[in-house]
Amino acid sequence: MTPATVEKIFAFTMLMEGGSKYTTYDVPTKYGVTLSTLRAFRDNPKLAASDVENLTEDEARKIYMSRYLLPFMSLPDGLALICADHGYNCSPDRSARLLQTVLHVDIDGKIGNETLGAARLCDQSMTIERLAWLQKNYYNSLDKPQYIHGWLNRCNARSEAALELVC
């Protein structure tokens, strides 16, 4: 994956997350980083909402790269985008499991050799479309009517952006 592709994937997720906007609608969040994620990343359970509010884009990038993009970086670019962004929104494990479901490989939530091999051999566009469908079904299964419209819009934008990266 080229540095330009890494930047494109990161920029897409930041756009979907609202960038540097600090919110407390549900939980304290900035750059899509929640207080629990920041506590885990810094290994400090005593952090407060003000630590999220003061989060820099540089640290948000480090969190994104290490926890959300890194597990998917060996995938073809379009699959990396759709999985990393969904992982940022739902968890890398859940995102990997949905990909493994589409690829018909063992489902363990880890991107290992079997998953990578299947991902490299599959029809990328078809896999992205199927994965987007599973992601939408997952969102629809949650009882969160206040979020569903935004989640489905993000899912549509995510699959379109992923398809643009298919060579």
C-alpha cells in the first residue's frame, strides 16, 4: 500500500467522523476517538473527557494507523479501506469477521494467511459490494434508530470510495 493510499484511507475516515469536531452527544469523541479508545491507547484508565477534547490530529492518526488500518494494510487497497473504516466504526474484529464471511474462510477476526490469500484472489468489486451489504445488515440489526441514517450513508460512501481503489 502506497503512502498516498494510506493518506486517502485516513482522510476518508476522518471526513466520515467529522474531523476535529469534539462532541459529547453519546460519549466524548474527537476525530472519532472515544474516551475508552484513548484510555486503551495511552494505557491510562484515569483519562478524562478533557483529554479527548485536547486530542491532536497527530495522535488520532497514530491510533487509527496502529489499531484500525494496520490489521488491514496487507489487503488489496479497496478492501483495506472498507474494512478499516468499518473497523473504526464498529471494531476491527467485527470488520474482519464480516470480510471472512464474504470470503468463505475460517472466521476468527484476524487477517491471516488464509484471509489474505482469498482476498487477493477474489473479485474485488463483488467482494466490496457483498461486504457493504453485510455491513448494512449489521447496522440494521442494532436498535439505534438515531444513528441508522448516518451509518447507512457512511456505508454507501465507504463502498463507493473502496470501489474507486480497485485496480
